[in-house]
Amino acid sequence: MNSRRKFLHNTLLGGIALSAADLIRGSREILEKSDKSASPVVIATWGPNTKATAAAWDIISKGGRALDAVEAGARVPEADPEDTSVGYGGFPDRDGNVTLDACIMDELGQAGCVSFLQNIMHPISVARRVMEKTPHVLLTGEGAYRFARAEGFPHENLLTEVARKAWEDWKVRSEYKPVINVERHDTIGIVAVDQHNNISGACSTSGAAFKMHGRVGDSPIIGAGMFVDNEVGGAACTGLGEMVLRTLGSFLVVEEMRRGASPQKAAEAAIKRLVRKYPEQSKVAQVGFVAVDKKGRHGAYAIHKGFNYAIYQNNVNQVFESDYLLKKPD
């Protein structure tokens, strides 16, 4: 854990030393440039996901489809044993089981989702198969697992030794207390606009560490963890899923853009509504949104300080610190 914290601290923005204020200011300068199209673009929650945005950019920069791009991007942290909040290496539930959730949505409004999926490394690809090969949108639990195996996905043990040790340590007190930005990574939500100006999105997570067995958060729910509309734009989020589920936050961000708001203003509106509805929970829980519109403009906003995001645009892969609502007095 400590080595990961050190890595994130030392590699933010590829070693360029900028203050949080500089990063927020730089992000705002980019998103306000709306005089011409800035697509293609890929945006993803959390700074460590620059490898994910790079994988997605490799596809759309060559004329590929946004759907292929977001799937490829999400698969990166899913296969990373050092990412303890997505896929292989994800922290287990309170019973020691790694359970995964994911969703994917294309420019046609088609969607596929899986929840409570075990022993399959790439839930995002299973979600895409649900979308393309079944009449359903969401498969869960044993049914999702059987479908994945029938589609050729291998059965794999996803509990790494690091995750197992963290679970053993947690069992000493068995207290479930969601905390804010401890590792500066969490669920990956990723949205891409390709060269054909089509939008797709994806979201993948191992959910809240040491959650109750069977718990499902916002990530596999279309409109909660992620939502795209090819007429408008797309949004994805990270943080405490229960808060997002109650507000369908990603759908709200897209609808704010439909009403004329910029991606930044739309993300801010969603966070402000969430905090207004749940003021006490907002004091201790984090939620962050990323958004992008058809012009390639982007925005991001969070409840608390500490949320950052990766964006690949104009052949540059960067990390920015998000602005946030609940600022402590100096």
C-alpha cells in the first residue's frame, strides 16, 4: 500500500510538479475552449488510469470505435493485481469473496451489465457480450458466471495475497467504514468520443472493500455509474455507490448537458444536488463525476478534495485534479 501511495505521489502528471490549484486551473482552461471540436477524447476517473486512457486512445486515434476503446481501457485496471478496487486484486467482501460489477453502453443506446460476478477477470467484456448476444441488459451472480463461462471466459482466482492479507487484517475489528480517497484510486469510469463523433462509456469495479456479501453498488447500473447519450455526451462516476444509486447521478449529468450546461457545470449540478439531499453522509463520503460532450469539452467535480482524473486529448495524456464542493476554511 505504501509503495502504491509513493508511486502515485511521484508520478502525477509524469513527474511535472504542479500544485492542485494549477491543475484545477489548467483543467478549466481546457474545458472552456468550446470554439471548435476537440474530439476524439478519452476521459477516465482517477489519475492512475492513464494506462487505461492510453489503451483507449490507441484505438480511437486509429479511427476505431469508441465502444472498443472504452472496453480496452477498462480491461487495463481489471487485469492489474495492484489495483485493489477493480478486477483482479480487488479487495474482497466481508466473507473473502472478490465480486465484480461492470456496465458498458454504446452510441446506439444499447447497454450490457453484470453484477455480483465472481472468478471472471474481465467483467467489462462479459457485460459487452450481454449487450450483444442476449436480449437482456443485466445478468447477475451465478447466472452471469454461467454465461461468461459459456462464452469462453476462464475461471480464475481473483484474490491476490495482498488482498487476502488486507481482509485478514480487517477481520480483527470487522468495521465497515468507507473513507475518502485513501489510495487515490477506485472504480474506473471511462467515456470516449471517437473520430466519428460517437460516444460510448464503461464502468468496472470490485465494489466497496469488505462489503456485505451480495452488495451491488452503482457501477453496473446504467444511469448511475455511467451513462451516455450520443445526442449529448456522457458521464461516469466513482465513490460511494449508494449515494449515486439514489440519485442516478451520471444520468443527471447528461441531462444537465442536454439542457445546455457545459460538462463542468453539469458535473457541479449533480454533486450539489447529491450533497443537498444527503448532507450528513456527504461529510464522510466521496463521489466524483467526469463528463464529456459532443464538442469534446470535459468537466469533473467531486464532493471532497482528492479526486483526480485522466484525459487523453490532442495527443496528450494528462492527469488533472478535480475541483470540489466542500472546501474547508483556511
